Amino acid sequence: MISNVPQTYARLSLTEDSLMNKIHLTINDNQFEAEPGATIMEVALENNIYIPHLCYNPDLVPGGICRLCRVEINNDKLALACRTPVEEGMIVRTNTPEIDAAIRPIVELIIADHHSTCRGCPANGKCELQKIMAHLHIDRRRIDNLRLPQNDLP
């Protein structure tokens, strides 16, 4: 047993026996194998499956802070892909109306509080928020109309 791994980390403690076995799961009707202790996000990214996210970084302990990486598990509940370990036989969907309904308000709130001009931003075209907006078909102009007018300073 690996003893140096704190239990607070998202990765599960692994035994030598579990390292030999692969976990089989389905993501968006495709079959995958994963290492025990891997998260849904890790398996998805390794297999070029897009799950919207802003806070996930493979070098950090997953925090689930942005709440955008929601997936549907076993046609039942929504869970955070960055914090949910894969399980044998798990069925995962990454793009359902329920997921869109759960994350769209979060993205719209982020956009409404975000600076208004993407054109002048150095990240324009490489921005994860822009990618998520395109994925959800969010019209930036509609969100901009909801903003409170800002007073110009004298």
C-alpha cells in the first residue's frame, strides 16, 4: 500500500493488486479503460473528450471550484468530473440538456462580471471561457445587454 499519499487527495490510495486491474467505463457511448484512482476528467482529457472547466489543472489537487465540469453518471446524477474517481461499469455522459442547464447560469454570471472587450485581450482566441461559451452556444451580446451601465470617471 502506498503510505505517503494523504487521504485528502482526490486520487485514491492504491494497492499493488489494484494497479494490475483496469477499470472499464463508458463515456458518451464509447468504451474506455482507466487506471484505478483516475478521475473522470483525467480519462476524458486523455481521450480527447471535451468537458468544460476553468479550474482544473493536472498538476494540482482537484478543487471543483468552478463547478463547470459536471457530468451525468449512470443516467442519474450530476457529479464533478475533476473530483469523481472512475468506477467499474460507470456510464458517463458529458453533454446533456441537464448538464447545460446546470452550468449555463454559472458561465453567464462569469461572463456578466468579466471585462467586456475580448478583442483587446491577449488571450483572445485562446481563452477557455470563449471555448466554453462556444460549446454552450452563449451569445455574448445578450449577456452584455444585461450589464449595469458603468459610470465613466471624470
